[in-house]
Amino acid sequence: MSSESAPVDSLTRKEASERMAEVLAIRPLDALDSNELHVRSHDGKLLLRR
């Protein structure tokens, strides 16, 4: 590791959901889920349910 690098982890869907705030985890999960556009509202940490 150097001043120009950072550690990287590969996560399963479950690990991403467990380790990341909901509002952050949903982005890679949506990307893996489908080719559809996902629009979500959030409060900065949690998704706002409709």
C-alpha cells in the first residue's frame, strides 16, 4: 500500500448490505440487480419508503 492506493474489498450482496449504510449499499446492489434505472429518495443514511 502506498499514499496513492487504498485497500479494496470484494463484497457479496449480503456483505455489502451488512457493512454499508443502506443508502450506500443500494447503489451497487441496484447495479447488480438489473439494467433498469433506479431512482431512490433518502435522508442521507436510510432510504425513504413510499
